[in-house]
Amino acid sequence: MTPLARVLIAVLAIAMLASACTSTSSPNPDPPTGAEPSIDVPTSPEVVPVPENGPGSALAALERLCTIVPPDLEGGSEVPAEGPTPPAIAEVMGELEQIRGFGFSANVVAEPVTQQDIAEGYREYIETYYPEEFYARRGLAWQTIGVIPQGTNIRDELLEYGSTQVIGYYDTVTGELVFLGQKDPTPLERVTLAHELTHAIDDQRFGLEKVDVLGAECREEELQATLGLVEGNATFFMLRWAQTFLTVEEQIELSAEAAAQQPPPSDIPPFIDEMQQWPYTAGLRFVTALEGDGGLEAIDSAFLDMPVSSEQVLHPERYPNDVPTPVDVPDLASELGAGWEDLDVQPVGEIWLDVALGLRLDGLDASEASAGWDGGIYRAWSDGDRVAIVLATAWDSERDAEEFAAGMQRWVTAGETPGEVLTPGGTSVRVLFATDAETLGALESATA
């Protein structure tokens, strides 16, 4: 998928790609001496490995709650791969093969469309694979935590994003590629085409349907990590294609065209907007680091051994060996009282915490507080309009846990919804959220 805003950033970065796209996130610096959180609340238990799907576990609850429609990977493509490839598209395909290091193994159905066509295709995708009831429940959880405003409909916001911010996409199930363009594409349209054709050539070589499988199984953190690789790689080769095959005059035209076609100001909640955009920016840095360390072979190897956490994408030096520690939130419904039941469960990675904290903290402070992540998940329960949530996190060190707790305490204090950060227990930190003070008190008692 190609968001227009990201294309403009890519265009402006072409001239300074060698310097701008080789930096990677650095380890969290040591905090000032004495920077200890002062939190007089119960202590989080030390993290210990938990069974993947044990009875009563958060992941077992997630399996019950996940109602996303799985893709039909056995039905074959619904799009006929027939007829000659338009010359302009064939030209970009041949050029991409040169820089990608291998060729297309099958014809690609590439169709230039209008923005309205893209919006309609994206709407169909959202309505099929984003079940309304599931995302209504997730919306209640996110509102209670405070990462989106009250009354936000996640599904509607994703539809708005696709209608205004996306200018091309590739369907891994059907093999169909659509891009904002015409039969004689402009430089901007060719750049978009190069991005989506990278998805197509990667799909034919490595099978990107695994992205759809992760989404259908609600394995959110693994999905985000995979998107970081997939979208980062498409952005990387889009830029390399532009550097290699566009003339200086075409690059200037590209910049002007992208600037003229910027989408209208977005009213999408910042958390949702940033979570949609991060795979392109951080993913580009990740793939650039891979290529710098081991060339195209290192990139290809990553598609065979996908990153499993957003931490690995944000910190390429931690890929592939630094894998997350499993954490759990046991079922507290009976402790909360009659009528309470599971509402939502979501694995939470470093990027989720980084973006969330950045809503109320300075960006650097948010990144420092979320660095050192080693695992995370939240579990939410509801009783009518009341919602209670436990966010459980694991950290690389006690210092990392303390820094996150201190940052999260500042974040909770700056918000409007009730919350409580429990005192770190070794490398573990739990955070409680609720719709009201009475529910928060009941949740504190249930977790004591």
C-alpha cells in the first residue's frame, strides 16, 4: 500500500537517501542518576514465561474473541492474469527486476485507477476483513486506555484513511495491483507503481499471504513487525528505482507533482494515523540496515525469517535473536463481579507503546520510555458500559521497567480516564485502566 504522504517524504528524501536512511534507533541511554519513579501502589509480579494458550490465559481469550474472516488462500486468484502488460508497466517491471535481484515469475495484473476506485476497493476490503463487532469492542478498549477519543469508530477511521491517504495497493490473495495513474503514467504514478510492483515480486518469490494470516489470527504485534519488513522493503526499492531510473528532470517533476497532490488535512485520530504510517518509515530504516550489513541477500533472508516484533524493526541490531518474553493477564472476570466478561485482548509491542506515549509525552521521552520492551499484552473486560483493562508488560532490565513506569505514570496523569501504574516488580510492569473510579478500585482489588 502506498500512502500519498509517505510518497512525498520519499521523494524529498531521494537526494539525501545515503545519509537520511542509514540511521537506526539507538539503545536507550542511561537515565539521570536518581530518576526513580515514586509510585505508592501495589507491585507488579515478576514476569515468568507463560503457556501460549493455557486455559484462562489472555491468548486463549483472544482466540475466542477473534472473529476476523480468514483469507481464501485455496480458492485461487479471482483476477484473470491475461492479455499483454501495458508497455509503461512492463518497463517499470523490467527495471525493478534489475535492482531487486530476481525476476517476476508470473504476469502481474496492474490496473491504473482513480482515487475513487481506490477508495471503493479499500472499503470492500475493510468491510470484508474488519468485522464491525470486533472493532467496536476494540474501540471501547482503546477509548478506555485513552489512545483514541471517546466515540471513535476504528473501522470508520480506517475507511477514511484508505479513502484519502492511499494511492495504490497490492492484493496478496488475488494478485491484483492497482495504482493511481493512467496508461501513460507520470513520474509520481510510476513511483507508486514501483512500490506496488515490489510487493508483487516479493509475493511471487516469498508468499506474502502470511501477512493476511497473521491479521486473521489477530496476532497484532507479529503483524506489525511483518508489515514493517514488507512496506519498508517496498519503500526501499521504490526509492532505489527512482534514484536509478528517473532523470533529474523527472525527479523535480515528481517532487512538484507529489506536493500538488497532497491529500486534505486529516482528522483521523493521531494514534490510528501513526500506526498506519509507521511501517513505511521505521520499516525503511530496518531494510536499509539489513542491506547495509549483508546486501540483497540479507533482505531476502528476512523474508524467509520474518521479524516477530516491532522492537526488531525499530532496532535492527536486535533482529533476529531478541525475541519477546511471553506475558499473560489471567481472567479476572469473576473477581470483578457478576456480569463481567472478556471484551478484548491485544498483544502490545514497542511501537504501540511508543505511539501511545507520544500522544501526551515528548517524542523522545516516549521512545525512551518504550525502549527496552520485551513483551506485552492487554486484556479488557466489560459489564455493560463499564470497562476494566490490565496491560501487562515485560522489560529487558529493571531500569527499563522503571523508566516505562515513570513515563506511563506521567501519561496517565495527563489523561482524563482513570488509570493506575503498579510499582514495577523486577522486569514487569502492569497498568490498570477503567471507565470510572469505582471500576478502577474494583480492578485494583482484583489484581492485588
